[in-house]
Amino acid sequence: MEKYKAGAMAEAIRAWSAIYEEIGPQRGYRLSYNLARAYEANSETSRAAERYQSFLDEVAVRRKAGEALDDIVDREAREAQSRLDDLNANNGRIRILSGGRSVAAQIDAADPRLGPFVTYVAPGDHVVVFAPGSPDEERRDLSVKAGELVEVSPPPPPAAPLFPSLGKEVVKPRRIEVQHPFPAAVLYVGVGVTALSLVVPILTYSHAWSLINTSNSTAVSFGPRIIAYSEYSSARATAYATAAIPLALTAVTGTLFVYYLRGSKEREVTVGGGILPGGAALTLAGAV
């Protein structure tokens, strides 16, 4: 109040606004009247009218509830109604309607605000711009008289095209796909061939082992054992030689397996499909 009496309206508004926002419009309805007077003295007509109206609304609620009001509240209510009537009579008003959606509206050089709201303006010509600075910006030229309330509706939302794929790019669903350097079937074949190659050294070593067992069980002289052992040594050498085949195939298959994993890459692909309005089918096909 000291700031207000000293003419420092901006400082008084800041102090009162902080308290008003903290305690709310019901408990702070007396502050609403003070703010209205400060806004009016600071040439902020719209905000002054809003605070006057907020104060009067709360007074009406309390009167309807049968609450006894102090004489100072009754006096302030009469003053608020008088000042509000005077503002309405000497200024024009532009009411921005919601139109079922929130659209920012800028009146003349004021800051854009989301509707609905009412702005007090001087009688004369004014400009209302909806969605300023956006591709949907729309300008309205108005002429407002003193005491007149002009209501302005925002433009309707743009209609969705019947076929969204026509005239603009269709947003396609995408997923991540792992691309390997060669088909997994190559690994399966390699593992199978490697497993089969183990049969050869097993058979050759079994043959060598059977020779030495036969020799031990049937030999009756030193000579035949020498011949049988010589055959066993030859068969065993053959078995060792054939063992190199699965070892080599195992190394090759292992190398292929490592290359299959490390050589894989990820890529985005489009997937799926959809139904356009009217039942027309839309296929979103293909890769990146």
C-alpha cells in the first residue's frame, strides 16, 4: 500500500500479485480490488477490468451465502462496479472465443494469449492475429466502438485430407533389422559337414584298433604279429591324417561364425500397412 500511495504502481502490482497468487482468488479477493486500482492507474485497462470483475464475483458469492460483509467491502464493491461500468462505456472490448480449441491470439502489439479472454481497447481499428508466427497464421481487421463488445472466433482447425498419402509424404512405421553378411544356412551347412567329417577318422582309427586287437588275440608266432603291427601302424597313420579334415573344417566354420556376428549391420526398414479413410488399402512396403 505504501508503494501504491507513492505512485510506484509496478512495484505495488508485483508485491500484491505474489500474495494473490499464493493465497488464491477466494482468500485474496480484497487484494483483487487493490490490484484492479493499481492496474488502472498503470494504464493496464484489461487487467484492471479482470480484477474488478473477479472481486465483484467473489463478493456476489459471499452475499448469496448470507455472509455479512464489512462496510468497507460494500463500499469497494460499489466503487468496483462503477469503475467497471466506466471502463466498459469508454473503451471497446474484444472477446476472443475458444472455438473448441486453444489458439494463441495477438491483439495489436500486445503479447499473444490463449483464448478465451477479453481485452479492452481504445475505440477504433484493431488487428487480431491468430497463431502468430506459425504457418496457420490468420489476420482479422476489426473496428470497435466505445462500449462495444466484439466477439472473434478462431479459425477452424485444418481439415484432415481424405487420403493423407496424396500431396505429402506418408509417415511410415519403421523398425530396426539386423543384416548379416551371408545367410545363416551357410553356418548350418558348415556345422553339419564338420560333424559328418568326424566319421572318417573315427572309422579309420577303429579299423586300426581292430587290427591290433585281432593280432593280439589270434597270433601264434612272432612273425604274424610283426605283419599285423605293421598294418596297424599304417592304419593309425591314415586315421591321424583323416583327423586333419574335421580340424580344418572346424577352423573354417568357426571363422565363418565370427564373421557372421561381427559383419552384421543394423538398418531401418519400413513395415506394415494401413487402411485409409473410406476403406482404401494402403501398403507401406520396401526397405530404406
